[in-house]
Amino acid sequence: MSTLKCKCQSFEATFDAPPRLTFNCHCHSCVAVVKGIEARDGFSGTSMKSDEAGGAAVAVFKSNNVTVTKVDGAKIGFMKVGEGGKVARPYCTECGTVLFNVWAPKWCAVNRNAMTAADGSPFVPKGPVLNINAKSAFDKDKVPEPKHGSVTVGMLVKFIPLLTGLAGDGSNSKVTALMAEDLSKVESVPITWE
């Protein structure tokens, strides 16, 4: 079992299975949100950055493998990319820790750096962690190996059941504190790369 906690302990979730996927995402969308939240005055949370290139450290779980054990909706903020953004990423407003890169009814993408193993030590993925979307990185030359220009076929095979609703039990939809009620009111980080 592993645990996700923000730095100030305002949020906690447990996971009863290993992640379905682990990776570092270097796409503009993931990196822009992480930079936007972590650049704020008073940021004291656990960084989601995977390395100096700034990729987002992610672990993906099915909804039936996550249990939110502590959440205060008043301490959850959301950020999206651009005014028309469709994904509201939840973070703790007290310390600034990005909690989830995606919180969807049947799956979630977790800030891997804020996770601990069952013994309380930092969570360490098994095997090498692939740096994906390297071709979309703000600084492509800084993305470390192993890397891939986009998402691998093997990752797609694991993602498709999540995206199509064939995996996960939908239980994440019960944790409404992690879902933005109105995307039009969610804070946005500007799109600066077009």
C-alpha cells in the first residue's frame, strides 16, 4: 500500500495496488500547471517536478485502487491550461502541492513525488521511469534518458481501458471536493507557447 499526502497534511489518499503506469510527462500542459502553481509566493508543498527539465512526476491508478482518507474541500484549488482548458488539476491551497494531474471518475494521475511506500519511505517506482512527450518539452535538450517523443504504444495499451471506461469502478466521482464544479471559474495558467 502507498500513500499520497500534501506537505501540510491537509490531504491524504491511500492506494491498495501498484500504479498502472509511472512516467515523467514533459508536455507543455503538465509542465505549465506545475510551474504556475509552484512559482507562487509562499509555495511550500511537495514539488511535482521530476527533474531539472521540469517534467511532471506521475503515477496512474484505477479508481478502485484509491481511497481518499482526508480532504477539506475549502483547501482544494484547481488550475487549468488556458481559459478554454478542459482539465482542472486539483492542488492544496495551503501548501501548494499539486495532488493530481488528472482526477477522473475511473482513474487518476497522481503527483508521484508526494507519495510514500507502506513503510513511510519515499515511493520509488519499479524499473526506469520513462520521460514522455519529450518533443513537446519547453527545453527538449534537458529531457533526460530514457525518453520518448510522445506516448509509447505500451502506455496506450494501459491507458485505453481507463479512457474508455473499461477499467476502474467510477468511485472517484464520489469525491466531489476533487472535481471543479464550474470549469469557467477555475484559475488558468496562460498558454505562452503558441
